[in-house]
Amino acid sequence: AAIASQLKSGYNHAVSALWQAERQLHKGMFIYPIFLSADPDLEEPIKSLPNQYRRGVNKLIPFLAPLVAKGLHSVILFGSPPGADVKDASGSMADSLQGPIMPAIPRLREAFPDLYLIADVSLCEYTDHGHCAVLFEDGTVDNEASVARVSDVALSFAKAGIHCVAPSDMSDGRIRAIKLKLISARLESKVAVMSYSAKYASCFYGPFREAAASAPAFGDRKRYLLPPPARGLARKAMTRDLQEGADMIMIKPAYPDIISDGKQLSNVPVIAMQVSGEFAMVHAAAAAGVFDLKAGAFETTEIIVRSGADAILSYFTPEFLDWLS
Ligand SMILES: NCC[C@H](CC(=O)O)[C@@H](CN)CCC(=O)O
Ligand SMILES: [Zn+2]
């Protein structure tokens, strides 16, 4: 019994301590969130998100080149729309050739042939009401119209050459609708669907909404994003999206228990997003002297990976490309 009680021998060296980590951080698991502007030459810092910028494609390509050389494997594109004057009820700028995403996809594919390109599919940056949905007159979500619109946007991105569409709207049935449209376009084997399956009505999205001008004009997202105390609903949403054909499922914010549940339920990659507020909190804590920034970035990310995440959307991606060998 005394012998079994000895633990320290198992991690008494950096190498055996490394082996205690069932899952290792590596560059290939980082997906860098990009705020893409419709103005091709724009490059402006985002106040609420340390070291993050809104960029047009002409500035984004030279910015990404050294990161790709350092081992960046994937980016996810979030549109930051040209301005409120072009927003409307159905978010028509989302997949417009005058919008931020459509013109950039072929440019990025050509500039970085090996980079895995993901596009967020959401309407909130483009709708005049700021919701990730199409609404009825009374302001409630019209699920059928939302599914139709979101799946059309996903198909547009697919036709433009994106590798993976990531619908973040949480409309019921949008995964099946997107899959069917990809099949009808003969793109079902070329374009993956990464479903934001367990997306919560979290307070941790604040900095993003400032970055992408995507805050709801009225009300909140509580009627279509999951209530933070919910756990069974997340399991139900993840199971449903997997049955509808999701190639990967995403959890956001990066809640460890929900990531762990997702890993149990899923035979495909489980992706976690360390969202803007979680990222900004690490910076704010480090600035307040609570802990060293690098230590905080590593530990919060290692917790996400320990919980089961196979890939992570992280605003710390550029730093990890330097920190990881
Ligand atoms: N749909 C895009 C914005 C959405 C938050 C929201 O619903 O407002 C998240 C991305 N899908 C924000 C992510 C973040 O905060 O980093
Ligand atoms: Zn949205």
C-alpha cells in the first residue's frame, strides 16, 4: 500500500511530467480568428481585443505570411461589415461580393494553398437588428427563414472555395439544410461543416461584438443561444448536429465540462473557442498582476485541451506559434 501511495516519482523529471499530459498542445490545433473588413486596405486595431486588428484582404495576406511560415495551419474568417448603412433584415451583405468574405476566399486560397480556411456563417454582423437570425415582425426568431438564409450563405462560401463553413447561429436544423445544399451543388465532399453546436448566451462575447459591430440592436441572444446553466441541452444540440452530418462540433465559450461531454458523444473532432471575453480576461488579469500572461495563456489553453478539445479557436494563436517548438 505504501508503494502505491508514491506519486512524485512519476513526474520527477520534465520528460515524465510531459508524458502525464494525455493530450499535447501543438501548432496544428490552433485556429486563428480573423476580423476581415470589406475595405481591402483597412488595417485598424481593435480596442477591446489586445493585439487584434480589423484588416482588409490586401493587408491580411502580408500579415498572415510570416505566421504561415511559423506553422499557422488554419484561420476562421469573421466579417466586420462595411457599415451600418448596408445592414438589412436578412443580412444580405454576408455573402455579397461587396461584402468582406466572398472576395477574400479565392485570394487567401491562392496566397496560402495549404492553409485550412474556415468561414463563420452568421448573420449578426450583417443584420440591421444584430441578431444571428431572420426575425418575424414581432422580433422573435423565424427559424425556417433563418435556416434558409444561413444555408444559402454557407453554400455561397462553399462555391467561393472555402474549406469549411462554421454556422454560429444555432438555428434548429441548419446543419441538415447546409449538408443538403452542399450535396445538391456536388460540393458535399469538398466542404466541411463545423457546427457551433453548443454555443451559449454568454457574457464573454462582449469584446467580439465591439470588434465586429455585431451586438443585438434589441433584446439578447437568450432565445436562441443556450442558457449558461444548461448542460443537457448542449448534449442534445451536439447529438442532433452530429446526426445531421456535422463533420466537427464546436463548443463556445470553452467550458471544460461541455467539451468533455462533447468528446464522449462525438466520433469527430471537438473544437473549442476561447472567446473574446475569455481572451481579454487573461490579458486583464496579467495586466493587473494576477499572473504572468504566458503562464495564463498556457494554463487556460491546457485546460481546454485536457477537457478533450482537438482544436482551438484562439486569439493567442500568433503567440503560440512562437511559444511552441
Ligand atoms: N456569430 C459571431 C459572434 C459570436 C458572438 C455572438 O453571437 O455575438 C461569437 C463568434 N461566433 C463571438 C466569439 C468571440 O467572442 O470571440
Ligand atoms: Zn452571430
